[in-house]
Amino acid sequence: MTTFKRTLLTMLMAGAAPGALMAQIVEPTMPPEPPAFAAQGAPVFVPREAIQGFRKLDSYNEPDFVKAFVEAGKLPPVEERLPAEPLVMETANMPDGAGVYGDVMRHVIGGRPEGWNYAAGNSQGWGGIDIGTMECLTRVGPLFQVEPEDLAPLPNLAKGWDWSEDGRSLTVHLVEGAKWSDGDPFDAADVMFYWDHIVQDPEVTPLNGANPGTFGEGTTLTRVDDFTVRFDFTTERPEQILYAMGYGTFCPGPEHMLRPAHPEFSDNSYEEFRNAFPPDFLNFPVMGAWVPVEYRPDDIVVMRRNPYYWKVDSDGNQLPYLDEMHYRLSTWADRDIQAVAGTGDFSNLEQPANFVESLRRAAEEDAPAALEFGPRIIGYGLYPNLSGNGWGEPDERAQTIRELNRNEHFRKGIAQALDRQRLGESLVKGPFTTPYAGGLLPDTTYFDRESTVFYPYSLESAKAHFAEAGLEDTDGNGILNLPKDMGGGDVVMTLMANTDYGTDRTVAEGVVAMLQDAGINVSLNLLAGNDFDATRDAGRYDWRIQRTGTELVTGVQNTANLAPTGPNTSQLHMANAEGEMDLLPFEEELAQIVRDFMSSNDAEEKTELMKRYQTVATENLYGVGLTAYPGALVVNKRFANVPQGTPIFMFNWAEDNVMRERLFVPEDQQQSHELHPETLPGAPGEDGPVTAG
Ligand code: BQZ
């Protein structure tokens, strides 16, 4: 029996009068075929070892101005700053070969740094800041160019790993002799502090939300020696873990800075720990290529090269090639405008409102920036809060909405009240947007159109579903009323949206208008990025508009977030204050599918599991998909080594995908935008960068 016939039967079994239902209910279909939109650039696929490796080289090199620090006795020689076997980026894989030192990349971002304590959940402002400061055990961004048969995370701080015979444990070998940007050794103490006192501590949520569920139920981590740790699992060879060891869930912070500030080892409260390293705490130790040396609120964050960066090119040149990074604190829309105009150097063109003008400018002869569209991997969804037992301490009104959200007819009514074709066109005309059913995005590896259930736009059908949910306009004011046992008042729900993006606001306003037409009164709750994220994670919302995450693009990234596999893995449904979960039957099924996917190593089985996931998620509306469209990478033409076909978003954002430590500007094109030329980071907490003299 096809998915569609089964859905219809279910509705009939639910006691709907066949005549009435058949007359009004519009059956679900497969999602409409997206308009053809060929990604402009195609990656050059290579095996992982073509990109990088770990080995000792005969000699190493560094920028001349850094040599002056060594000569002044302010820095040990480069050989001593590097690990015994540094990570070597193969120049053969660099589109323009080995680079030269110098110049700066000028980012413009819409986020605002809260501080440097990533481990305690500080946003660093996004837009490539945290991706640049935080290094993780494995690396995933560059995987867009890895041959499918060799697809697995790249070694990074974990230079290698070994599975035990029975597949129940994974021994991880850390890079030996690497140092934080202040010269403090990186070792197992940093990794174990992150595991024991961040991931396992229920009072702490690191940025990007790592929690015990992220790594598979019952997983433990043990220190073996200074440079070796071992994961032990409750299932056999869960290779998925290698992705969870990448960005954003296993990027350890500097134990020598965090432990003294952690409530378990100090008098600090958890709030004081979270705020222990504000944005103006400069020179905060990082493992990344650049270190924050200047911060001007609402103006700029400046970073200088990390003299202890533990990666080199295969000619022995210590990376990065770029000496400075700027993050101008503006808006995401301004990022597009400045990148296309050439006053900024980089943008993920992800807001359709800027597509046409950016394409026009980039097509001009003298355009300063290259623009390349990738696959359709940006999506927007409308997500209900499915908790009925108190997550987010709802008041009476909010609790009523939660109970409605848990009613499948209410969710189906919401879905069919939305004209998703029109929503997409309200963002940009042309072949960019396509109606998105929800679940995995079209154009992605595990997406299967046949397994996807799409509730087409039909106001009549929406009203029929609302009637099934017991909603009727009993007082004739055009707004549906709750059933008597729920108080009988008008249905009023709040819709949360992120004001950092014009796209989020446009989509939200479109949804409000369409739901109003269907008799649902929606009040918009517009919040800036950091507040939006905090309110979402606390469960204080009825419905929210949000851009889709990596889990709905790759399936293998942040996989635990695809369903409520643990008490705080799903942003639609977390445990209440007592730690209790009240999952709906389809959520139970989704969670089991995802657990099976995380512990399976059989490619075919994983594909079948994802088909099942797609059907259950879209049939039950585990979030209502709205629209999906491609994004474009915009990079100033003076930068070399930008890999062909770099998607703005896949396993990670383009700020990781392009491997910025390998980008360089040929000498004859270098511009003097550096704010602190020939300086290096100072000591942690000290003001500004320092000079050799
Ligand atoms: C890219 C990205 C790099 C976070 C953030 C921001 C946060 C979310 C999301 C994107 C920004 C840019 O996205 O939009 O193009 O530069 O930073 O980290 O939306 O508010 O919480 O998930 O990645």
C-alpha cells in the first residue's frame, strides 16, 4: 500500500466522516519537482590523503617578521613551536599551489561576540570567527571534495584512531607536541576536561550544543596517556562518532584557562564561568590559525596569526599564509553588499533578497569578487514546540498551543494553510526557490523524493484539519476558537524569528499572513540571533522559523539532532525540568531510526533508514518545511587557492570548507589593509598584539 493510501486510511480510521473529509481534505503528494538549477561549480573529487597528512619535514619556514620575534628571544624557533609531526597540507591539492605570506581577509558579520568561552556556550559572533579559533578532533568542512568511496572525517587534533577488534572501543591518537597560541602544550588534559566538565556537566551547554546524546548512549571517554584517549561504546563500531568528533561538537577549549574558572574548581557560579572571558579579554589562547587581539564593540574584531599554529604546507611553510583577519560587526545583508562591492572579502550569499543585485554586479567586467552558486542546500522550516510536559515552563496559553502542536491535524492544518510556492517567490523570483516538505533537503545525499510526504497548499483542507483538531470560529470573528475544554478562546500562537536575517523576517511575515487567512492568530516574536538561540534552547517558544542545520543536509553531521534521541538533542522537544520526556509515538519511532542510523555501518541499511526517517518526519510534520534554495560563495578575486565548487554549506560552512589557512594573496595583489602589521598576539588577557622590538 503506498504511503499516500495509508495516510488516507489513517485519517478515515480516526473517525473522520468519509464524505466530509473526502470533500475537503486534500491528500498529501510527493513534493513538487524543483526547478532546474545547476550548481555553477563542481568540486574536484580526491581521496582524503591528497588533501593532508601528518609527517615530519626536513625544514620549516615562517614569515620574516616572525623571525624577528625569535631573534629577539620572544619566541622559540619555529621547529620548537611545531609538533613533532605537524599536520601537512599538500600543496599538490592547492588550486594555486604553495602560497606567500601577507595580507588580511576582511570578513563582515551579522553576529555579536558574547565572549571566548565556546565550551560554556559563548557565541563568538559566527561568520567564521569560532570556525577559525576552534579546532576539533576531526575536520569535516573540506569533505565536499572527498571521493564518495573515501568519505569519512579528516584527522585534525586527532591525528589517527584505531578500532578495537570487537568495534566496542576507539583509541584516538592526538597530535603530539602541538601548543595553544600562548605556548601551553595541547594534550589529553584539554580533551578530558572538555568531556568530563563540559559535555558531561548538565549545567553547561557548549556552543553548538554537544551533550552526552551527541556521542551515542552510554559512550564513555578515558585518558590512556598524554596523547591518547579511548572512547568505549555500547554498540559495535559506531563510525558516526567520527563526525561528532568534528565541528561544532568536539572542539576542546584550553584547560589551563577554563579549569580555574569552572565552578567545580573555583567559587564561580555557572553564569560567572560562562562570562569569564568576555570579548575584550584579548589574546585568548586558541588552537586555530588566528588569535583575537582587538575588539571594538559593534565595530570590529581583529585577529593576528597564531605563531604556534601546528599546520604547515608540504614545502614546510608554517600556515596560515594570511597574517590578519578582520570581522567587522555589521549585518549579514551588509556582508553580501560589501563582498560584492569589494570593501569586504568574503560572503556566504544566503539571503535571496541579495541574489539578483549580487549576480548583476559580479557579472561586470571589473567586478572585484567571484561569485559561484552551489547546490540547493539552504532551507527554511517552521518548527513546533512538541513538549506537553513543561519544557520551557509554558503559561496556560502556551500550554494550550503545545497540546494543539501535538495534534497531527493541527500540524497538517498549519502545513496546508501555507502556500510555499508563494513564500519562496516572496524572497526572490526565478529558478532559485522550491517548496520544501521538511526533513532532509532536496539535492542532498540521503534525500528520496518517493519517501517524502508533501501536504500541498489548500485553505479548505487546512480548515478541515483544524476542524478535526476541534477548532471552530464559534464567535465569528474570523479567528478559530479553542474547544470548550481548552477554554474556548481564540487560537493565539507566537512565532519566533531571528532578526539578524531579512530572510527570516520575510518568511515569518508571510507565514503570519497566511495563517491569519486560515483563522490562526499569530503574534511575531522577533529576536536578535543570540537571544533567538537562547530562547529556542530554553524551549520558550510555540513555533519558530529557522534555517535548516547540517543534519538535514548530510544526515551524518549532528545526527543526534534529527530526533529526540536524548533529553536535550532535539530543538523541537527536550526534557522538562525533572528530566522527563513525553514523546509522541512517531517521535519514538524517529528516535529509534536515528539511533539505528548512528550505530549502523552498512551503507544500504543507512540509506533505507533515512528513507524511513524521511517518510515518518514529513508525514507527521516533525517541522513544516517551507522553502529551499541554493547559496553562492562570494570571495574577493585577489585570494588564491579557493577550491572549485566550494558549497557555502554542507558538512560545515564555507569558512571551514575553503580551508582559509591555505588561502593567500599573490604579492603583487596584496593590499595594505592590515591594522597591526608585523605584530603577534600578546599574553592571554593582555591588551592588544605585541611587536618584536
Ligand atoms: C556562516 C556561519 C558560520 C548558527 C550562524 C548564525 C547563528 C546560528 C549559524 C553563515 C552564520 C552565517 O550562521 O549566517 O553564513 O557564516 O555563521 O558560523 O545563523 O545564529 O546559531 O547555527 O551557523
